[in-house]
Amino acid sequence: MDLEISIEAAWPSPTDWEELAERAAAALARCAPELANPRLSASILFADDAEVHALNREWRGKDKPTNVLSFPMLEREDLLDLSPDGPPELLGDIALALETCAREAAEKGLNLEQHATHLIVHGLLHLAGHDHEISDQDARTMEQLEIKALALLGIADPYGDHDEF
């Protein structure tokens, strides 16, 4: 998957946020092969709370910031049927909110890099048509994929309550 990454807020140095996003996407593609399709592209915006708040209000009708927003461009069935040959296909866009992510990371006793990696994986899974709000089984499937991808990156189970896979 080709990523277009924009860093529009003061995400802290010396972390290479672009490289972190690339590693997260590559690990996820190993667990969710439909995301390894070379035709796919996605954008990741590293923003601040104000920008994500505005996006959340405009596109979801929720007047507050959130940690990550996902805007899918393909239906899951279309993604699964996508041939590896052909023109580029936009999977969708995700946006992360710095202050919310940093606060949540501190509350969870994680560093910002670990939490942001989890949220990138989570957002990309939403772009791929996964949705934890549909049912408990859908949530479990999504969480299992997140746990597996994060484990490939040396990041512990963010939910802390799952069996080993």
C-alpha cells in the first residue's frame, strides 16, 4: 500500500512519524492480506485536536475531537475483489489528533509512538471495512488483527484481555 502522509501539527521529534506509519501499514498487511494489494493507497494526516474536531463535526456530526477518524473510499467487497493489476485505488483517509492521542497514551501508560501505531492500524482496518461497532464478533475480529499486527512490531496487546493467538 502506498501511503501519503501529512504532518500538519507539532507531533514531537525525534520520532519519524512517516516511517512509523509505513511500518504499521506493512505489519498490518502481513495480517490482513487484502491490504497488501499494490494498487492501494491511503492518506494519513497527523493533525491536532482542533482539526480533527472540525472534521468530526463536519463529517460525523460529532462536535468533539476524537483520537482517529477513518474515511473509507472502497466497500469491503470491492476491496476483497480487487485484482492486483490495474490502476491505483484509494482505500481512504485517516486523521490522528495529537492532543487526544497523547492524553490517551499517558492514561494507558504507553508512549505516544505505541498508541499512535495502534491507532494507525485501527484506522486502516476501518478503511478495509472492519467495524467494531457492528457486533461483538466483528469487534473481536478487528481486535485480533490489531493485536497480531502490533505484536509484529513488538507492541503488547493494547486491550490486555485477550488470549494468545
